[in-house]
Amino acid sequence: MEYYLYLLQIFGGGNPKINEVINAYGSAKDAYRKINGGDMSLIPVKRLPNVKKASLEQSKVIADYCNANNIGI
């Protein structure tokens, strides 16, 4: 779940580009690894600033908060 939340930090909720990226890399985890490793080939220019702000740690904080407060994600 954290890897998908990482992509949400970059693309925003409801953005179909997330599915395109996951399909291209095979999984949300593999997409995270590629993007975090510097592969920006599937990231639109307007989303590049979000890559710098996104983190797996923030994804874990979001997931923990949702779990602790019975918020389904």
C-alpha cells in the first residue's frame, strides 16, 4: 500500500497516469524503485516537483494514520 500512496503523492488521486506507470513498471513497488532511482521518463514535467517532495516514509505515515483511525484506503 505504501508504494501506491507514494505514487498518489506524485500524481494525485484519481489520476489515470498512476495505472499507466504501474503497468509500465509491473507494480507500484517497481515503479517506486525506478522513480526513486532517477527514472523520470514516465513523469510529466508538471509533476516533477512532486517527485522531490514524495517519500515512502510519508506514505507510511499516511497508511498508519488511516489504519489507526479506521479510514479505508
